[in-house]
Amino acid sequence: MKPPRWRSQKIGPPYIKMMGRILYRVSDIGAYEQSCLVIPGAEK
């Protein structure tokens, strides 16, 4: 499975660039996933 292309698409959770690496905080990933959650039959 290919990694997500969040940064290139300018979407996704905030990230930290440290020593040439891109890092995501677990709490930010969880919050992003929650914001994208689709519950069939539920209204937004």
C-alpha cells in the first residue's frame, strides 16, 4: 500500500518536519480520521 499523499494534496493532519523527516503526531492523525468518519444513514 502506498503512503498517503496528504502534503502534496494540501490535505490531512498537521505535520512536523524534523531532521529531513516528516512526522505526524498520533493525536493529530486520530483527529483527522475522526473528521473524515462517514457513518451510513447519519446526517452531518
